Amino acid sequence: MRLATFTYRGRTSIGKIVGDTMIDLPASDSGLPGTMLELLQGGPASMDRARAALPGSSYPLAGVELQAPIPNPPKYLAIGLNYRKHVEEAVRLGLKVPETQLWFNKQVSCVHPPYAPVHMPRVSDKLDYEAELGVVIGRRCRHVPAAQARAVIAGYVVCNDVSVRDWQTRSQTMTLGKSFDTHGPIGPWIVTDDDVADPHALRLRTWVNGEVRQDSNTADMLYDIYEQIAYLSTVMTLEPGDVLATGTPSGVGVGMVPPCFLKVGDVMRVEIEGIGHIENTIVAEPTGA
């Protein structure tokens, strides 16, 4: 099942996509909530009800504006240096390889729609892309064994961990360089876990202005998704709607020789097999933003 947050004729709602049609869930079933976070918080019962919902109210998919599937995730966490070839790339740049999973926050104010323009910050020209598979947590959980971790996953999204490289290195946690407004485009929808046979066997690619920059597979992860959930849930309670970005492969702009950072007018496209794609154009940060 594909679940989306969308706007149609000035009204924002949640829906499921069937073919080329968006079924408005709360308009089709008054027992369903109006936001994605509430739907996820309802757990398996809400998801089953959404899956069974008939198209009482629906619109052409091409006629709706897709928003970030979860505009307000409780947490947005991302792991660094989690693809083998990206680690090799980082070593060439003089970075130290971490001995454990390396996690940082992306502040949730960066979350952004899948096709909306992304801002070039006024304070930096070191803007970069990072294609990542995003995991959406579906159940409140703590101390989850890796062998049981798949049971707490609601589904998957495409993420672009847009990074401001010079600001990233100013903070030991990397959070500042990862959290500029608009630098968390996700989407285009949530593909539920039951529709993904193996999240560790998905091709992942990034294009900039039509040129392939990243082309890898989630099989190249050092720590798989279940190990990531086990590690994080040792520390904190994971909640429905939390987004976990699971790492980026090699091919980022900072790793090119010479480095090739994004410019105003550039178009980033990130695509993950079986999930979909997001596409964002770089624009100058608006005055007063």
C-alpha cells in the first residue's frame, strides 16, 4: 500500500494510491484520521482499515500536490558512513571510520515535500545531496532485538539528506549542517513494509541535472536496518512516525575530484527501486526566510 499526504483544491488530507488515483482516506471512511501521524499512531488496526477503505472520494493522482508523507515526524535520525564504498570515499577525504554506528539528528523543521524547491543557503556554497532509504517506524518500541525489528516498521520513503558540508564540520554531531530549512525532502509516499520483499536489495540512484552521481544498492549497508533499530532502541523509545535515514552510498559531491557542489538551478532526483522518486530544484534562499 502507498500512503501519502496531499493537497487538493486547497485542502490537505491523507490518502492511498491505487493505480493513478488518490483515494482520500478520511473522506472515504470517517473513522480514519486526517493526518499521517495519527494514522500511524493507530497501529495495525488503523493500517488495516486504510487498506480496506473503498474509494468514496478520490482524485486523479496527477491533479494533487504531494506533501511530505509525514510532515511532522516526532524524530528524524540519520546514520552516517553506513555504505562500504562511501566509507572508502570518506577515508580518501581524511575522515576517521567510526567503530560503531554513527547517528545524528536532522531537526524535523527541515522536513520538506518531495518535489518542492530546496534552498541554497545564503551562508554557504557547499551544498550537497545524499540519497537514502528512509524507514518509518510504525509502533512505539524499546529494546527491540534485531531479529524482531521488522515488526516495528510501518514502511519506507525516499530521502535526500541534503547537507551543508562546511556547517556539518562545525558541529561534532553534524546536526547544524544537516538541518537547514527545506533540507529534508522525503516522499513521495510511504510504501508499507508488506509491499517490500527485501529492503536490503533495492537499487538506489541520484541524478543531478540528468547525470548519474550515485548508483548503488541497499545491500551495501554496513549495518542493516534491523541492526539500526536494535541499536537506537537500546537508547530511546522509537515512536510511530519517526523517520530513520539509513545512510548514503558513494558518489556525493564532496567526494568528487574536484568537489562538485550544488548550484542554484540544479535539479536533484533520487530514486529507490520499488519505492519511487523525489525531485527538487535548488533555488536561492528567499529574503527573510
